[in-house]
Amino acid sequence: GQQVMQIPQYQHVQEGEDFTTYCNSSTTLSNIQWYKQRPGGHPVFLIQLVKSGEVKKQKRLTFQFGEAKKNSSLHITATQTTDVGTYFCAAMDSNYQLIWGAGTKLIIKP
Amino acid sequence: DAGITQSPRHKVTETGTPVTLRCHQTENHRYMYWYRQDPGHGLRLIHYSYGVKDTDKGEVSDGYSVSRSKTEDFLLTLESATSSQTSVYFCAIRHRDRAYEQYFGPGTRLTVT
């Protein structure tokens, strides 16, 4: 079945450094969603990308959908302690259900 | 948070016992989902519902059953719990007014000893 590969599994950054997580699929995606899960919390919807080459920004977060609609990325500029958590991508399959990446955990170095 | 609650929030049970988890929503959304979350696997769909008495299997449905007798309640049952079902279980809804966005309950941490 459809799979979404997300890398890296963990990323350790100093506060103020940038963070990026990537999602890749071998098949063309109809859309892709991004969620954030704080430690001990539940996933929270961030954004949905639908169009080829789409770029959306939310303050320090930049989301991109590849031209071929097979990959997506989330980039955070100048990380802050409030950014700590795990970021998931999720792609919609042909039955309109979400297929989730394994997540990238953002860890701020002390 | 789309008014989603889950109960219980924590449960410890023994292998072989039946367990039922409840998801309750207050905003009349049609689609409801049960996921399990394990380290390194992201979220995996167990079952979902697209209306009262309308349910279907997800990726990891073996050992689980569901029921939806009312729009607001979606129950997940482990007929005979096994240690491999130790996990965090999340219920979610698909928001009827926001294309395909899912909103999650707070989760239930289940430990099977």
C-alpha cells in the first residue's frame, strides 16, 4: 500500500538554529497535511498542501509541496523552545484516509 | 479541539481481559477514527466510521472491533487484550467544514500486563 517516508527521525538543534523535516512518497499524492504533537499531547493540525509546487508560510514555519507532488518539507527558521515536539506529515490515500509518516522529533539542545 | 473527549485516559489491564475505550464528540461530525501510536510508527489507523453503524477497517484492525450506535460516540473494543496492544490510542474526527482536516482527542494510554 501507499507509504510515506519521513526523515530524519530526530533532529537536535541549538535554540535559534533552523530545522527541516522531509516527507517522500513513491506515488503522486493528492494532498499532504502537517501536524505537530507536543510531548505528552495529541497531534494538532498545522496545514494542508494541495497544489503542485505550493509554498505556504505560518510565521517562522514554511511548508512546501514538490512539483511532482511526491515530496513535501517543513522548515522552521530560528527555532524556539515552543517549537519542541514531533512533526508529522500525512498523505491522503484513495479512500480519503490519512497515511502518516513516522514523524521527526525536534529536540532543543540545552 | 472540536469537543473530543476520550475515556479512560489511562488504563492498566491484564492479558486476556476485554477492554473498551470510548470517544465522544459534541459537534456532530460524520467521520471518526481510531488510531494507535507507537514509537517509530507514527499513527496507524485501526478502524474508522463514516456514520452511525457504518464502520470500516484500517491498516491494523486485527484484534480490535468498533461500534457506533450514536453520532457522538465511537467505541473501540479489544476483545482479549494482548501485550502487543499496549499503546497510546487516539480518537479523531474529520471536520465537516474543513476539508479533510483531522482533530484529535487527548488520547488513552493503555498498558496490557
